[in-house]
Amino acid sequence: MPATPWFSSPADAIERLGKAGYLADAATGTTAYLAGALEKPLLIEGPAGVGKTELAKAVARAAGADLVRLQCYEGLDEARALYEWNYKKQLLAIQASGHEQGWDRTQEEIFTEEFLLTRPLLSAIRREEPTVLLIDEVDKTDVEVEGLLLEVLSDFQVTIPELGTISAVRRPFVVLTSNATRELSEAVKRRCLFLHLDYPDAEREREIVTSQVPGLDDAVAAQLVAVVARLRDLELRKAPSIAESIDWARTLLALEIDDLDDAAVDATLGVVLKHVSDTQRAVRELKLRR
């Protein structure tokens, strides 16, 4: 099986992720390097909007790899995660074969690659090109779905009863993300490296914002980061994410706002807060209106 040198060292990971637009700290760079070097899945946990999904995308950009994404949700099943058979095409094939041949022969013909519909997990392990497999928000699935992941995460293979076991030609770089809305099983955790991401400190977030919005004045960037930190300290339904901080910075730049005073915050608060109750609380707690 051909190996893929995703990163040559933790320092190389930090440098290349930075060039791909992701400012990684030492822990993130080290874990990203180890995930590639050890060919182990990487489980990233933390609140929504701290850059978990973006790290997987940045690894793909840095390595020149394709990204295959499985977006998890309640009710996700094997047919959407692994594979399913093209039943309509199989039915047409059965009808076309007529009654001349027996069922055993027909069954051999319709359970072949021609009738197989691959989904993200199976697609990723069958690819010969370097691939990043992103299993996003795995905590949103039912507990039973984790069983589907175990064979892929352990042996990078999928067993299809009608075809046998399909093993990876080239192991993908696997990233699982979780917002920690429920506890994942120990079986899944045991197969993964673990990285916890939290909201960055003020200096790190300012670096992220200014790297993504280079035209933003440093003083305004500092004001923005300070206000976002105050908002995150409030009991909101949805705290501002890093992506929303960047959107806010772009908004201020577009409006040519060079001082983020109370009036400017009040006028643009909808960029970072998406619930009426959150906006009302922020206006009240930050005393934006007299």
C-alpha cells in the first residue's frame, strides 16, 4: 500500500497549514503530523465554530488532496454513509433477463460493481489519489452509526456481503469532528488521535482575523476581538464563531468603519449573532443603547 507523507514534521505541518490559510498552534501541528505519519483517524472536539471542519479542509489544501465529506445528522444510515444498491437498475436488469435463466445466475449478475452506489466512506477508501475523509459532526448521529465507522477506522476496509471485503488502496487522512453534544463510544475514541480545539485567545484570534482580512486596521481588529470575547462570555444560544469574527471584520472593512464604537457594534451585530434573544441580551448587557 503506497504511503502518503502528509507532513514531514510538526513544524512542516504548521508551516504548510499556514500557507493554506489555517494558523495552527503547536498542539494542532503536532497532532496533524501524527495523524498522517501514524495513519490514524483524528478526532477533533470542541464548541461549534472553532475551526474543526476548517482544519480538515486546510489539510486537504496543504497536501493537494481531494476532500470527501460525510455530513452526519440524526437518522444517518448505512445507505447514506457506506453504500447502497441501485435497486431500480437491478429491477430493470431482472426484467430484461426474462425467465430463461435461474435466480442464482441473475443474482450473480445484479450484485456487481455496475449496480453499486458508493457513499462517502466507501468512496474515500477506494480512491487511489491522496484523500482527506471528513466525518463532520459525528456526535449528531445515532449511537448505532458508530458501529458502521469501526471497521473503516480500524482496518480501512468495508465488507459488502455480496462482493466481499474492499480494502483501502491508499489510506485517507481521516478527520472526525464533534461538538460534544453527546459522548462518543470508547471504541471510536480508542481508534483515534484526539485534539481539543477551543476559542483562541485574543492575540491568536486577532492574528487569524487579520490574516483572513488583510485590509483591516489593527486597532479595529483589536476592538472586534475584544467585543467578540465579551459576547462569548454571555449566556447566548449561539456564541460567535471564528468564521463569524472574520465575517464581521469583512463587514467593517466594506462599510469603512474605522472605530468599532457602540453605535457601530449595534448596527452590525446581526453579522455575528443569529438569534433575536442573543441580540437582545447583547444590547442589554453591553449597554449599546441609551
